[in-house]
Amino acid sequence: MPIELRPMVVSDTRLLVVEPLQPVVVGRNRLFTLRRIDDGSGPIDRAIESGIDAHGADILIFCSRPGASWSFDPSLTAEEFSDLGYHLPRTQLPTWRRFARRGTVSILHVGWNAREVLAIDEGKERILQGLEPGASLDRWVLEQMSVFLVSTLDAVLHDVVPLVSRLKESRRSRLKSLV
């Protein structure tokens, strides 16, 4: 799946913006696969890891572009929507851990709709409830690092990135204690 990786620097914070070059609609077939696996890593994740290695990334931003977005298939039933909101972050957790080990302190998923963000937030809560007490890194990644937003890239660059930038060193210190 083609993506574009755009390294950027805002103040002293290195960003890696990840944009699909075509619509990415996650539907029943992908949900069926995600239900059966524990690690959903694939070629996109490996490309992003290579981008982090090449450019560094304090913050990863997954965002849409005109004509190409990340989304759930709107024809999913309410149960499937909820299930996808659980299985998508559950199977991405190993990838998010690898990003954290490479020094990324925040992953912002921008441009999702409110229904998708709610399903993912509820799914993350289900995952958190099932974590073992010693799973500190996973807990931190789910609660602090990976955030899904109903917003635009411009708004995130203006409002969210400066906040995360100010917290970058304390977040990095906390991450080092968990990795």
C-alpha cells in the first residue's frame, strides 16, 4: 500500500507525517484477519519504522489528504464497528511499542470521524482492562502515546504539537524507564 512519509521539524520537534496515497478503508475482511492475529504489523509499519530510523520522529502523525483517508467501512454493523475499534489498537500495539523504542513519544491519528474515534477509545479501554499489572509500557502507550483525533492536520500542528513538544523530554524520560 503506497504511503508518503513527510519529515518535518516544528521548533525542535521532529515530526513524521504519514499519509495514504489512496483511501484506506478497513472493513470486514481486515476485521476477520485482525480477530485471529496478535501482531498486525505489515509493510506500511516497516516503511514507517525505516522512516523513523532515517529521519527520527518525536511525533508520528497519521493524517488524511484530499481523496485519500484512513477510515472504517461505513457498512460495518454496530457490533463490527465496536469489534474493529478493539482489534485495530490491540494488533497495532506491538508496532507502537517498536515506535516507542525508536524514540517516538507520541502518535497522533488525525482526521478520523467521531464514531471511529469513540470505537477506538472504547477498544483501548477494553485492552487496558485486560492488561497484566506488569504491562507498564503497554499501558503507557495506550493511555499516553497513541491518540485518535477528530481534527485536521493544520489544527494539530497549531494546537497539539506545541503541547506535546513542551512535554517531549518528560515523556521521553518516562518512556526510557518503561522500555
